[in-house]
Amino acid sequence: MKKFVMTGSILVIFVILAACQATSGMSYKSTSEIDQDVDAVLQKLYETTPLANQLRKEARGVLVFPEILKAGFLAGAQYGEGALRENGKTTGYYNTITASYGLQAGVQVFGYALFFMNDEALAYLDKSSGWEIGTGPSIVVLDEGFAKSMSTTTLTKDVYALTFNQQGLMAGLGLQGTKITKINP
């Protein structure tokens, strides 16, 4: 029975990932839908998170994924679409795809914003044909405790990630890889 559950979980995740990979250059939403979602999320984020305001003043660009769906049972996947903003204007659309394997179960919806702090990190996003998080620019994932101790002199990394709007429950430990790819909605 265990082997059947494990095999079934892996098969489901491979089908999900194959579907995501097949559409990695396409989008499920229109550009106007993505832009509306990004506008709403950024407005709320800047109103409620002082750190986001601080980061946006220094950032060269902000890549925002307003809603990412993550689901898994032993094997898992997540998918979301977003937009890159430079000087307040959308300059590209992207998706994020993650596969994971390990002790995990649940469904979760969340969003995140990546603040690119220098031109080199931003250029890497454009020149790579699908940026895999963990390669290229260094990323720091921020939580509220760390955010309170930040100042403009401590912003020394290439990219800062802020998560928001977490809903649902996802528990577990596992290995995962996230890939961000430019899309043409």
C-alpha cells in the first residue's frame, strides 16, 4: 500500500509539472489581470509593511507573484504568475514553478515579492533562460524579526524576498527547487 501511495503521489506531481513546463512560456491570465493583481498587492504591501517601502526606495526592480498555489502529499508542486516592475512600470511577466519531495502534506496559497537591489541581479533575471533560485544572485528571505533590524546600510544582498497573504496549511520537510521563467501572456 505504501508503494502505491508513493508511486501515485509522484505520478500526480510529474503530471502537474509536465503541464506547467509545457506552458512555461504561456500564461493562464491576461497581462491586464496580472497587472491588476500586482497593483493591488503592492499597494497593500506598501501600506502595511514598512520594510517593503524601504526596499522599494533602494530596489532596481520588484518581481511580484500575487498568488501562488502550493499543494502536496509526499511530492508537491507550486505555480504562480507575476510581473516585474521597474520605476513603477511593468517590464516583463514571469511564472514561478516549484517541485518538492519529502514529508509534506497540505494546500497553501501565498504570494511573494523579490526586490532586486542592484543592476547585476536584475540583469541576471533577464539574461538567464529561466532563473533557478539558489543559483545566480544571493537571496535573503525576510521575516518580521529580521525586518525590524534592517536599515539602508544593512541592505547588502542582491535580492530580498518578502512573503505575504499566506492562507491554508502546508506542513513538512523536503527538498525543492524553484524556477522563474519569463512568459508571454
